[in-house]
Amino acid sequence: MIKRLLIVGFGSIGKRHARIARKILPKVEIIVLRHQSCDDISNYDIDHCVTNFKDAIKLQPQLAVIANPATFHLDVSLLLAKAGVHLFIEKPISNSVKGISNLIKVCEKKHLILMIGYNLRFLNSLQKFRKFIISRVLGKVLSVRAEIGQYLPSWRPNFDYKNSVSAKTELGGGVLLELSHDIDYLIWLFGDIVWVNGILEKNSELKINVEDTAYLTMGFKSKNNNNVISANLNMDFIRHDIARNCTVICAKGTLKWNAVLGTVEAFKQQTNKWEILFQDKEELDSSYQEEWKHFLKCINKGISPKVTGQDGLRVVQAIEYLRKSAKNKKTLLMKKLNIKNKSLIN
């Protein structure tokens, strides 16, 4: 029974997790740890607000949501893990691979659940899309094209984007880290990344000190398949129409996932037209709620989560290689991580 929950960081994502946790665990004692004053916390359904780690630990949380900037994730997560607290770390797990393996080892040693907040995996439409790919409804996958884009100032209309984590390199901003959901789901769909080629640009007049656009090409290889699948992924903070989709070109047609519409479509060779295979326009909180239910199930039953610390490490490693590729202007082979590949694609 979870009685005490700690939320580290109380920006927009911290507030979302507090709201969802209260809905799923109505009697849980919610503690917020933030570096700012607690004066405005009375507007939220929170039991305690503290401004230093020692006071948070005194309240003996059993699990923690790490929702502060990515550059600070590992420091606080390691302290909490050593104190025996289960961890739900918002994406990305960190802004650097340094220290991630150590956190994973500490959690394993203490039998703690460590889950990373890539909530897209809990969308019904993406899960269906994955099943269609794995079952090869349109044959072998030949190539992949994906995109994610939304105008940064429109993300949080009541908040100045210039002060957001997304806008600042020192807080882990930029499209690669902030939109890393899309790198994670591509690994989940197609297997480990074996090579990368990246181009990073600042194209807009947005007042940010990070890249606002990324053009990425990656090679994915499942452990059960000798073929490498090439994928293009375009990411940006600059487009005014919201887009998140993935097109998979197969031997017998094309599959397309649209996250905004919640659809999976197929263009079949024999019919020569598009048809909707699945549609589910989910509420904004739905994937987060399913994510939370899964996390609690993992704690109660002692089972490994769908999105592990190793998964988080994979993504950050890919981002570091993509940055290096962009800097050196060349394709790079990625060093293989000594962790299990969970891809189901043969």
C-alpha cells in the first residue's frame, strides 16, 4: 500500500502527476519538493511542500516522481534510491549518460522499481501500430519516416516559453531531449540503433539557446533480424500545426500512425487506397493514467516496468551520438550497450 508520494519539481508536468496521483490514489499523502517558495502551493491538493531534500526524506516517501529539469534528475534520484524509494523519472532520464548505469545498479541492488516517463508507449493507437508492424500485416518493413513538431510558445500558453526548461541548454532543453519520446518509441518498434546521422539547427527567431530543429537518420537492428531498417526523424519547436506521426513503408503497402488523431491507417497494395485500421481519440491524461497504473502494478507485484532505466539509457546514448554526428558532420556507428534488447520484430 502506497501511503506517501514525493514529487520533485512542480512545473507543468509535476502538477499533472500530482493531479493524476490524487485521482488514482485518493488517500495518498502527496509531498512536493521544489526550490521555489511554497507560498502558492495552497491552490493545489498537496499535503506537504518542502524546499530541501532532508525535509523531504524525513517524511518517508515510498515512491517519487522526478519532474525537475533533466540536468538534475540523477543527483536527486540516486539519493532517493539509496533511501529505498521507488522512482518514476520523467523523460529523459538525464541529459548525459554519465551516472545512469550506477543509478540502475543501485535500484537493482535495493529491488526498487525504476521507470522512465515515456508515456507514448501507453497510447492505444501506438500499441496497435506496433502490433500491426510485428505481425507484418503488410509484409517486411523497408523504411521509416517520422516527425514531431509544435510551436514552442504554444506548449504552455500561460507561461513564458523563454523561461521554460525546453528553451535552456543548462536545464536539458532543445528538441533532442525534450522530444526524446520519438526516439524511444522508434527503438521500441524497430530495435536497437546501430548507426546515426544528425543535423541540428536553430532556424527560428525564438529566444532560446538550444536547437529548435533536428533532421535525424538512424539505422535500427533487431537481435532477431540481420537487416537494418533506416528511419528518418524530423523534430522541431517551430511548426504551428501540431504533428506527431510515423509512416512505415512495407513490402505490400504502407502503415501510418497519427498520434494527434489517434489513428492507424494502411495503404494496401491490392486495394490501392487508404483504410483506417484503428482509431481512438484519447483524452490528454489517458496515457499518463495508464502509465501510473502500470507503475503501481510493478511496485505491488515486483515486476519490471515496460519502460526501464535501460530504455532511458538507450535514448540518452543515441542523443549523445546524434550530437556528436552533427558536430563532426558524419555518420557514426553506435557502441553496443550491454543490456537486453526488448524488440519483438523478427
